[in-house]
Amino acid sequence: MDELKSTFGSQVEINYHFVSVFGDAHRKLEKRWHDRGGFEGYSKHVQGVVAKFNHLTIHPDVGVE
């Protein structure tokens, strides 16, 4: 944002907004992954996505409650 302001100055207008994406992540994950293995299913999903990228590693407990 600082770079945008310094480069374009008054040519741009910035309106800041906040959207809480992860505000209730626990309940959302529990509801959306209920029929797909719950938190453990979500964890396996995340592990599978990360496994596609050789340069990434992730802790095996990610996504598990």
C-alpha cells in the first residue's frame, strides 16, 4: 500500500475494509469437513496439497484438533 501511495499519490483512492475470513474457522472446518473425516480429513487434504510442492514442508498435525 505504501508503494502504491508513493508511486501514484493522489491519482488513487484507497478505501480500507476488513473481512474476517478466519474468525470462526474452527466451526467452519468442523461443519464443512464433517462428512469427509472432520479435522483429520482436512489435515490429510492439506498434507496432500503441500506434497505436490517439493520445496514445501508442513507439520503432520496441521488441521488436526
